[in-house]
Amino acid sequence: MPTSRISHKHSTLQKGNQARRKRSKVLSQEAGKKRASAEVEQSPTVSQPGAGAMDAVVRLLQLLVLLLTLPLHLLALLGLWQPLCKKYFPYLMVVLAAKTNRMMESKKRELFSQIKGLKGTSGKVALLELGSGTGANFQFYPPGCRITCLDPNPHFEKFLTKSMAENRHLQYERFVVAPGEDMNQVADGSMDVVVCTLVLCSVQSTKKVLQEVHRVLRPGGVLFFLEHVAEPEGSRAFMWQQVFEPTWKHIGDGCYLTRETWKDLKKAHFSEVQIEWHPPPIKWLPVGPHIMGKAVK
């Protein structure tokens, strides 16, 4: 066979082999892309069992805590716990409020120092305190405040009277027994200042309470708040808040550990909302970080 014909055949075979290798490479790349795409599409499904497993762990731990505190839950189920809690919770708060004031004194002084600049036409500050409890905040209010206290628990009144007697720089107006969601005994636009500290965690509806606050404040009036809120979702601390919450709300007179109160404040139609974040004052409790600030009508 002539040499030229052999060379031509060899060249043709080489080109054929190159073309097949090129097609094979292209097909391999396309297959790789399809596999990668399939993995991306399937990745959310892969992460879901982890979340489901975490939910199962939370429920298991909740059950364990429930079993350890079974008498409390049985009393609550029979309707016997709440009357006892309402009667004796103020005595517990006397002790806790004193300790909380020592730990948060500087923050409270910083927050409430702004009140003196909010005097109304009478030359005094009309101040409504929600969930006034034992009157632990009275010592931080500037002179010239006319205080109206509101709390759904009537057993706090004698402690409020004692606190007011110890804070003669304030004028005590009255004690209103009512929930924050229904303050119809307080007139529209009648308050220069509303204060709530560690209260919004235990109300039935944060949204309704803030609507009522907005109603009773005069234009330019200010809500001052200091509240504990949920830990970051997905964190270990948040998981423990979920574990303890069903039991904690009985111990803490309706206190919820996982409230995202900052979201409700931002949605409450105030003209301005200022929020500062602070770490939990007591590390070993499931109570989360604190938010402190003000909301202007």
C-alpha cells in the first residue's frame, strides 16, 4: 500500500480518536454539572432531619422537666396553682426586685434620667407604670412624677403603698387592677410617660398592650422599656429556653422566655423606636438578653 495512503488513514484515525475524547470530556462535564445541581437541590432535604432531631430532643427534655416538676403541673391543671401564685408571687418579687435593682441600677438610672424632660402642661410628669409589681422602679424616677400604677394582681397593692411611702419625692395617684391589654380606666392621651420593665414577657398579647400604650400616651409621649427576650434562634441557649418555657411560665406567673418583643415594638406605629441590647444579667438562668430603650408616640 502506498505510504501516502497509510499516512492519510493514520491521520484520520487520530482525528477520530480526538473527536471521541472531546465528546467524552464534554459528556463527563455535563454529567458533573447535573450531579452538582442535583446535590444543591437535595441539600435542604439533607438539613431537615437535623432540625427534626433537634425538635425531638427539645420535646424529650421538656417531658423530663415536666416529670421533675409534676406536682406543679398537676396543680396548674386542676386550677389550684394560679391562685396560690397570685397570692404569694408578690413576696417572691420583693426579694427578686431588690436583687435585680442592685444588678441593673446603672441601666435603670440611665434610662429613667430622661423622664424629667417630659413634663406636661401641669409642670409634672404624668407617669403610668405597667405591671408595677412592688414599686421597684420608684427610687429611679425624678421628683415631680405623678404615678399611676397598673397591675392585674391586686395582691401587689400593699407593697406599692409601702414603696410609695419610702419615695416621698413622687406623687402617688392610684392603683388600677387591670391587664395591660385593657386599660379602659386610663383616658386617651392622658400620660406623658409609660414605663414597663420585665412585663411584656408575661402579658397575653404584646400587640394589644402596645396598642393601649399608644392610646394613653399624649403626642410626643414616651414608652420606656426594659425587657428580657429570646436568645438567637438555633443557638443552644435558645434550645434550653424552649425546654424550660412550659414550666417556667408557671413559676414566673405567665413569663415566656422566647418572646421576640423587639419585633412587636417596631410594628407598633411609634414615630421613633430606640433599642439597646444587653447580655443576660444572670448567666445560669434561662432568661435571655435584655432590650432597653424608648418608643416615642
